Amino acid sequence: QVQLVESGGGLVQPGGSLRLSCAVSQALNTLNTMAWYRTAPGKQRELVAAMFTGDTTTYGDSVKGRFTISKDSAQNTVWLQMNSLKPEDTAVYYCNVQTIIMGRTYWGQGTQVTVSS
């Protein structure tokens, strides 16, 4: 059982920045995927960013050039740096990982990000 704990959400003005963190309960090298998803009011959950084995990354079209996913293997932590935030980035952000062994998927509890003036 992998446990994920997100933090770093909050209220920020348009154009501002936030950094989300996801603390993972086991070593990151046991995972083949680490990702961030979000769910906005009235919308389906969408992929924000993902990092795969070999540190390949992919981003949702709406966040390319503004968000960056990264990791700290020593701290078993995955980060999401969000810059130039827009009101449409308002959502609950979820950390997601998939294990190499058995391919099991785990979700964090979510952290609220609100972009508003």
C-alpha cells in the first residue's frame, strides 16, 4: 500500500505561483509513473503532468510552459511548480503514482488550488 500526502495548495492571485508537493511512502524508484491530475468544478479529472521511468515528462496542453513536474528521490517527494496561474487553473489537484511491481495505482487525498483576485 503506497500512501501519498499532498500539500501546498491555497489561494493565489492570477499570475501568481504555487508549488505542490506529494510525499510518497516508498522509494520513487519503485514507481514507473508519478503524475498530477486535477478536477475542476463541473469538469472531468484531467492529466496535468506526468513523469515516467527515465524522467520523461508530459504535460496537459493547458499547462505547457507554465507548470513543471519534478522529483526529489532522497525525500521521496514529487513536486508540481505552477507559474503564471490563471483562474481556470482552479481545481483540486491530486497526486497519482503507479508501481512497477503489479502496476497498482494510488491516489492522494487532493489539495485545493484557487486562483482568484
